[in-house]
Amino acid sequence: MRAEKNEFLASDPQSPVDPALRDDFDGLDYFDPDPAYRVEAAVEVHDDPDTVELTVRNGTAERFHRVATFSFTLPNAEGEPVEETLEALRAEGSATLFVPFRDKTTGQQTYDGGRYMDLHPDGDLADIDAVTLDFNLAYTPFCAFADAFACPLPPTENWLEVAIPAGERGPEIA
């Protein structure tokens, strides 16, 4: 998957990387895969989802439905377990669960606007008790590469108290 994404960013006409910089683009930087950041999360489905507006990097807003809350445990810097939650959002008409988040790597080792995970649960969300959250698949939104892209910022309830050294690091495109 990483090689495919790097190829897309380096050569695809839809790539967010400036065409003038693509010849020098040698791929994204990733944390090493770590099974500690692939966790099972309990799912609390919201029967009557709230509509939330997420601020977009360019100052506008995008609407989502808060469809579920995921509860899980991650290790802190000392290796001690910390209980965390993330809100799963869904855009109107989409089947994908959108999980934007910030953690203690945000703005230091990762993009300052946060990172994203997309989940594609099998079946009806109401029939699911747990999902696997694999932070090794956390990715940087396209707005980190180009101002032409407008990316929703994670809501404050998705600001985690731990560092998640998994997934994509911040891009260094210049």
C-alpha cells in the first residue's frame, strides 16, 4: 500500500504534490509498523446521530454525522494503558467512517492539521460490537501537500492524550 501511494503521489495527475516537485519526490516517511497501535475498539452506535460541522483548513466548514464512538486502550510514553475515545463521522451519502484525529505527535512528527483513518465496516454499523483501529494506516490529508485542498480539522473530542508513533509521518515536500 505504501509503494502504491508513493507512486500515486509521484506521478498521478490527481496527486496533491506540486508537479514541479514530483521528480524529486522520493516517497512519504512512515513510522515503523507497530502491532501495539492496532487495537480493538468497542463501538457505541448513535441511533440519532448529531450533525457536526468541522472547520476546514481554509476556514469553511464541512458537515458530518457523528455516528459512533469508539472506546479503546493505547499505551502512553511509559507503556501504561490509557483509555481513549474517538468519534466516527460519516459524510451524507457515504458508507465510509471518517476518523480524523490529533495525538501528541501532531505538529511535531506528523502534520499539524492531524491525521485521518477511514473505516469500511462489514455490514450495518448497528450490528457491530467492535472494530479494529489500525493506526499504522493513519494518513496525512492532501491539504498537507497543497493549499488547493481543503481538509477538515479533527474535532476537539478526537484529540488524543497519547503519542501515536504509527502510520504516516509529516510530509517534507519543498
